[in-house]
Amino acid sequence: MRRSRGMSMVRPKSSRSSVQVSARTASGSLKFTLEETTQLKKKCEKKKKSEKKKSDKKKKKKKSEKKKNEKKKSEKKKNKNKKNKSEKKKKSEKKKTTSEKKKNKKTTSSGHI
């Protein structure tokens, strides 16, 4: 082991992997080597990444589905409005023709042609 001034003790690289790291858990304390802890960290990070990817994918899917539904709703509304407009137009034309017929009847019945 080497020791430089003002620094804490530094172990040579060859013996670093055998250094034991202790971790306290609810069940008690566990001891791991440095290699094991790095492996565990990598594994944990990998798992977190994959979970994040999954959640992002779900969010994206949900968003696209929501967009589709919105589009469908707006399309439906447009069609309904068009239908209502055309029906109103037909009704107004029908009213015009009936009012014209009444006018014609009135003029003919009174004899003013």
C-alpha cells in the first residue's frame, strides 16, 4: 500500500477488486467485492433504462391513441354539422315552397291574378 502526503491510503489496482464493500439492509449487513457492486450497479441501471423505455413507449402509444380519438371526434362533429346544415337548408326550401303556394292560393282565391 502506498501513501502520499495529504491523501488517504490508496490500494494498488491489483488488490482493489478484492476490497470488500459492506451494505446494510433491513435483514442485516451484506458484504460484496468491488467487482460485484459494479456489476450490481450496471444491472440496476440497465433495468431502470429498460423500464423507462417501456414507460415511454406506453406514454407514446397512449398519446397517439388520444390523438386518434380526438381526430375521430372532430370528424364526427364536422359530419354532424354538415348534416344539420343540409337538413336546415331543406327545411327552409320546403318552407319557401309552401309559403309560395299559400300566396298563389290567396291571389287566385281573391281573383287578383
